[in-house]
Amino acid sequence: MTDRALVAAVLAAEPGAFERLVREHQALCWHIVLRLVRDPEDARDLCQETFLRVHRHLDQYRFDSALKTWIGRVAYSVALRHLERKGIPLAETALSDDEPLAVVASDEDVQALASQGQIAAILRAHIARLPPIQSLLLTLYHFDELTIPEISAATGLPSGTIKSHLSRARARLRDTLALTLGERP
């Protein structure tokens, strides 16, 4: 079903249409909200709020961008308002330079770690420790495979800012993973 057909079905209150919209876009909403607020309980509530807003304002969607981009923008706005209400800065530094990292023993076999999925777990842990905006952008770009223009439309951030955050996030991950795996950055 195309975006236009799905929106028309929801606006016409066809049975199951809104549930389908939620099912198709809930993973993106969850990634955006959880990466920013970092609390699963708050994220669940904010995802519900996002879809309530989507339902309430769907008649304002003008098809200027993909529906997922518009929904992503709503999720981003809901999460930002939540952070502002709690006084949490969006670009806070999650890792300090003197914070100890969990270092894997140098005698462990890195291939064995990879085969057991521990490298992926280490990577996820380090992504979660990035500043919220870098964690979000990295996830949207590399895991959700959104393009820079789609991310820009969803967040309202300029493309150059997104590229800069992605570059800094990759560099930070590269350095911290090298330290974690017992290598030199």
C-alpha cells in the first residue's frame, strides 16, 4: 500500500488502517525516541504520544516527503519536547575522557568474540553511550538506512550538521572500540 493510499484509508477510518500505519512505522519511531530519551519506559509513552499526534494531525500531512519521514519528524519533536521539559541537553557528552572503558583481555581471541556476538554487544553499548544526537543519527543512517536528506527532513537538522555529527560519532566509536579491544586508536 502506498503512503497516499494508507493515509487515505486512515483518514476514512477504514478498519485496521491505523494499526497498519503503526505497525509499518513503529520501529523507526522507537529508534528515534529511545536513542534520544534513553529510558525504555519513557520511550514507550512517547511512542504512544507520537502516534496519537500522527493520528490527530494526519490530515495535515501534505506528501512533501515520505510518510516515514513525516512520522520520524513527529517522533523527534515529541522526544525533544520531553528532553526540554526534563532539562536534559541533546548534545551532552556521554563519555568523559577519564571514564574507564571495559577493556577486553588482550589474550582473548577477537574472532571468537565476534562469532559469539560479543563485538556486536560492545558496539551497541558504545553507541548507546554516545551523546543522544550522535547515537540517533548513527542509528538512523547505518541501521535504519535512512539517507541524509531523509534524516534532515525527519530532524530538521541541516545535512552538513548531520554529516558532522556522523563523522564525530564514527571517530569516537573507532577510538573507543580500539581501546576496548586492546588496540591503539
